[in-house]
Amino acid sequence: MKRFHIALAVDDVHASIQEYTRRLGAEPEVVIPGEYALWRTSQLNFSIRHVPGAAGAVRHLGWEDPCAPTLSVDHDVNGLIWETFSRSDQRLEIEAIWPPEDNGDPVD
């Protein structure tokens, strides 16, 4: 099943984790302290990332699709970035940015 993906920029990751955990009714699956968090619900793949001065900005949208052969990225008519990716593509991207040996093993 495809999950809609929303990626937001935040100033305060810790406060945002508390806020979105309450709003989504679920704990994040991945937390990189001070940098990033990822939630998965039955319909939504939602991530936040620390981007100073850009709180609330949509970083990108897209789909987590188990049938996606690879990560693909394009732009819509408004310039928004849309990504299509599998769960493993997302895990590899997270691990490339924040290697597990530096952060324990934050990804499922």
C-alpha cells in the first residue's frame, strides 16, 4: 500500500517530536536527536528535519511505494519536489546522511 509522504522543516526537533507524536497518535520510528524524525502510519509517511529559519516549510511531498523500483524525484507546476521511494530507499537515504555507526541504529 502506498503512503503519502510529507517532509517538513522545523526549528526545534525535540518540541516537534512531542507535537507530532500527539497529533499523529504514534511514536516516531526513527529519531536522529536534534536533526530528524520519521513517523509511519497506515496512510502517512511523515518526516521532520532541522532546517534553521525555515520552520513549517514543506521540504517535499511524495509517496512511499513498496513497488517503486528506485527513488525518483520530480517537480510539479508550482516547483514543489515530489519523491517516490520504497521503505528501503528511505532507510538508505537516512543512513547516508546519518550513518548508523555515528548514531547507534536509528532505522528499523
